[in-house]
Amino acid sequence: GTRFPLEMAQDPDSGSNSLLTYQLSSNPSFSLSLKESPDGSQQPELLLERALDREEQSSLELVLTAVDGGDPVRSGTIKVLINVTDVNDNPPVFSHDRNRVRLREDAPLGSVVMNVSASDADAGNNARITYDFGKMPAKVLQKFMVDPETGLITLQEGLDFEDTRSYTLLIEARDGGGLLAHCKVEVEVLDVNDNPPDIMILSLMSPMLEDVPTGTVVALMNVNDPDSGENGQVSCELLGEAPLSIVASPGGSYKVLVLAKALDREEAAFHELMLRASDGGDPARTGTARIRVTVLDANDNAPVFSQAEYTVRVPEDVPVGSTLVTVTATDADEGLNGHVTYT
């Protein structure tokens, strides 16, 4: 319904040979309206018939024809050039509303996460787009950075799969007129084998008597690797000579050391060994723990004479109280258990 006045045509002829009317080339957006002036002349006006869309058509060219009433009819034409100026009627549009990306937890600072991109059908400043993060926790904002001009997202703080396995980034694109668009970037953190197995000794039976039965639990340990998959699968082995063996508990991460064969303090007063845990990564990472078990004496040895039999020849006139023979016996036990008395 908006009207745009056009320049009036001039015809120096008079009477019926003078200007009679105007005609406009066909166009769906405009029609011709004639407004009568006080002096009786007609003022041509363009009448807007429907809304314009610069993004669909940025310019139009019409032909206005002025026709007189003579015989033959004479006419004059003029081109009407219409430039449609932009208004900010289009928000930015992201190429993808939802994006997924994977990033290793050992990615160096400055690594490119991805480049988001938005376009705006408007022109000039209305089409100028800047990028920023939407409302997110401070922890996430510390990890990532987005370039306001290019939409390039980079890593600015180290990742840790064991701490956080994924992040959701909310990205905003704002045009020069203030219209907004949003998209999400899902960042999946990939595990790398950056943690060695950790061995924690929960209980240790030391010292222990040498006569404890086989199968006795000597130590309870928790072996854990916070990595995932094969990187977190742990196997254990004992290094060193010791009468112990490893038994895995139903919980998986708990390991039990049990007595595999009888102890003998007289043979070894203590046992020192190392438990080594290795994960399934490539290359594998290992953790170790030293275990020392002291063996206490039990009275498991009888005294032993230096000879099984003694033969003594005694003269018949030997005085009373004379020493006939000295016998000796030893006991492999220690302390009171190894103290020998004779009767």
C-alpha cells in the first residue's frame, strides 16, 4: 500500500494532442496509480502491492510510458530502477545445528576442536556474524575458546578422560542487527593410557607364625587403573622367590595373597617380593609394590643330639662325681623354643 511518486511527463502539444495517460510495465510487486493534481494534471505513483524481499530480488526495473491523445498516438518512456535496501529480517543460520567431535585427552593446548560456520542472508552489517559461547559452566568455559570472527574452537586447557568424558558446547552466532542463532558441539574425550596401575595394600599379615596352614590369607590389595577399556585391564604377577600366590577376588580389582606352601623359619626368616601390575595398553604401563613378610618361630623342631649313641668305658675305681661323658644336643628353633635342658 506504500506509494512512491514518479516524475510527471511534459507534452508541449495542446488539446487532444497533449498528454493523456500513463502505462506501467507489468510487475507483481508494483502497480500504477494516478493521482489528480489541483491543476487537473495526473501525478503517476508506484503503488506497492506486496512485500519486497531483498534476499529474493535486490533490484527491479520498470518501464513507465506516457501516452498522448493525438492521432497517431505518440508516447515517451522512462526506466524506473528500484534498489531494494536491506533490513535485518534474517537471523544467522548454522550449517549444522548439532555437531559431534572426538578429541584425545592428551591433545595439546591450542588443538583445533572444530570450526563452526553460520551464514546470514542479509547484507552489509546485518550479515556480519560474530561467534561466542552461550551460557555454560565456568569449568567448560575454561577448557575451550572460540574465535569471534571465524568460529574456530580451540582447546585452551588440558583434558582428562578420568575426570570428564564429554563436554557440550553451546555456540551463538550473532549478526550485526542483534539476531541470534544457536548450535551445539558435543566433544567426546578419548582415553589414552596415561595412568599406571595403582596398588594399595589394604592389609598385611606380618609377622606370621611359621606353622600357619597353607591357604591362609597373607595380604589383601586393591589394584586399580582409572583408564578405560584395555588401558584399564590389569594383570598381576609376583616377582621373587616366596611361598605365596595371587588369588583374584570376585570384585575384580581386589587381589589376595595366600600362603601356597608351608613356611619354615629355619630356612628363611623373612620373605621379600614385589607385586607388579601391568595394564593392557600399548605400550603397557606398570605399577609395583614391595611386600615383606617376617616369619615367627614355632616350636616345630625337637632337640637333636650330636651323636645318636655314646659308648663310655668306666674303670671300676673311678671316683664318685667324676665326669664320664659330655653329651650335646641342639634345637633349630629360636628363643625359648631352642633352649635345651637335659634330664
